[in-house]
Amino acid sequence: MQAPLSFHTVFPWTKTPLIASAPMRPISFAPLAVAVSRAGGLGFLAGGTDLVSLETNLEDAVESLSKSPIPGSSANLLPIGVGFINWAVDLDKAISIIQNFLPSAVWFFAPRNNVDLIRWTERTREVTSMRTEVWIQVGSVADAVEVAQSCHPDVLVVQGSDAGGHGIARGAGIISLLPEVADALAKEGLGNIRLLAAGGIVEGRAVAACLALGADGVALGTRFLASKEATLTGGNQGDVIRSKDGGISTARTTVYDTLRGTIGWPEQYNARGIINQSYLDAKDGIVTAENKRLYAEALEKGDQGWGEHGRLAAYAGTGVGLINEVLPAQDILDEIRHDVRGARLKFTSMEFD
């Protein structure tokens, strides 16, 4: 079995370990994606479910990168990626955008059925002549094996249940999910697919742990909510900084989707967000008309709609309690790499019996 290529081999401007920023809708726009790639990672734009602003964001990224190219990046590929929520996006429109802009990678997530990903993968490889990598997000061992066998993606993004935002409702944390996925793929002769760990990872110690578990790199979402380049309101960002004890202060639920009018997600998905008054008022997950009315009122309050007694949704993973300040993306990546090196030194200095 052939060993997987390193991320640095495929994306020469990146540093090791690879740190990718997740395509968070509607937060991951050109400023964040470009900043992460400039810092030696791979930043992703959020195509989301409707693609309304995607071409504008790609044009913004092209303009920024044309003025100041990233050393080591290819002139024929954008050194950023694009994420798509597959159940909702028009395939032909998405493929046209991929063909026109040639991102370095596409990140597919949440099809209605895994078989749908075959066509997405084939079309992407066809219109980009295999130049754009195909990354597919999974949240279970069974999905990982099925997708690997049917699509053979370049990368599987293995998302544990601690992740913020949308993911499968029932799943394992990354510490058990990742090695089980790696073992299952190896057993099927598919160990040449790179694995990107995601879910609850916000700092260097967690990155080091994921590398020890078998990851080739990591994807972070929640940590980049508290970045200066994130397209996020001050109130929402304040909730991220304020929240501690992430396993207690967040919950997986469909309450926020209902309140926001987000419909259509396949039934196996829900989303992790910071617990607030809207969640507490939704007894047994049932959203009343009064709860919807109060949520609509909170939308009119701007930043005041968030906070300890706020009502507006703030999606975040369980790692939120480890985030203490808003930083530029460059500083976030530098800090994580420094802490990874520290964790590695601590491990290698230990004497084992």
C-alpha cells in the first residue's frame, strides 16, 4: 500500500503540520481564507448552501492574491479551498464555479446520500483535470469506508462529535474516531488517503494529540471564530470568548436551526452551539411560537442579542473554553505550531518503562 503524500508536497506553501480553516457559513470569507493560507495553512471559503456570495468572495481572494502572491503557490491554482454543503447546492452551478476559479481543494459535506458524492467527485476531477483536490467530511467509521471506496478522495476530513456547527447527531469524539477510521481504511487497502482531524481542536496540544492518533493534519473552525479576519459580529465573537467549560456550555441540538429558519438538513445532522436562553426555553427541543417571537426581537438588538442571557445562535465546539482572545490568523497559527513543538519535546523527553 502506497503511503499518502504529505500536505507540503501537494501544497508547497504550507507548513507542517497542516492547519486548515473550516468553511464556516457565513463566516469564512476571503479575508480569513487568504490569511490562513498566507500563514502557511490552507484557508477555505464557505460556499454554504446557496452560493449567493461565493463568486464575489472568490473574486476578492483572486484580487488579494494577485496583488501579493503567496510564495510557493501555483500560478494555475488558487492557494485556498472552497467548501460546499452538498444536500442543498446545485451541482452544475458549483462545478462551473470550481472550473472558473480552480481552487486548490474542494471540501464536500452533508450529502443527502453518500452515493451523491460520486458525481460531485467525478465532475470536479473532470473539469479541473485532477488539479483540484477532493476533500470529503465524514463523522463515522462506516461513512469513511463507504466514501473512501466509492470516491477515493484525496483527503477525508474526520470530524469528531465535539465539533461546533453542523455534524452528524450521533458520533464519537476524535480521540476514538480517528484511529478507528485509520485502522478500517488500512484494512481495506485505503491507507493512502490523507486524514484531517476535526472537532474540538483549538490549540497546539490537541493538534499534537491528533497527529499521534494518526492524522496528517487538522482542521479548525471554532478557533477561527475568534480571529480578526472572521466575518462575525462583535456580539457573536463575545460569546465565543465568554464561554468556558465547553462540554457543559455547548450542546448538540436542532433548536437553533428551527429558530433561524434553517430547513432541509438531512435528519442525521444537528448542530452544536453555545447554550443560551433560546435553548433553555425550548423544553425537550420543542420551539414554541413565543420562543420564535423573542428570537426575532433579539435579531433587532444587534450585538445585544448575544451574551449570557442572549437568544441568538452562536455555533461553537467544545474547545471554546480554551479560547481567551481574538487574534489575527497568522498569530493563531504561529501559537499553535509553537505549542505543538512544545508538546512534542515533552513527549520525547519522557522516559518509558
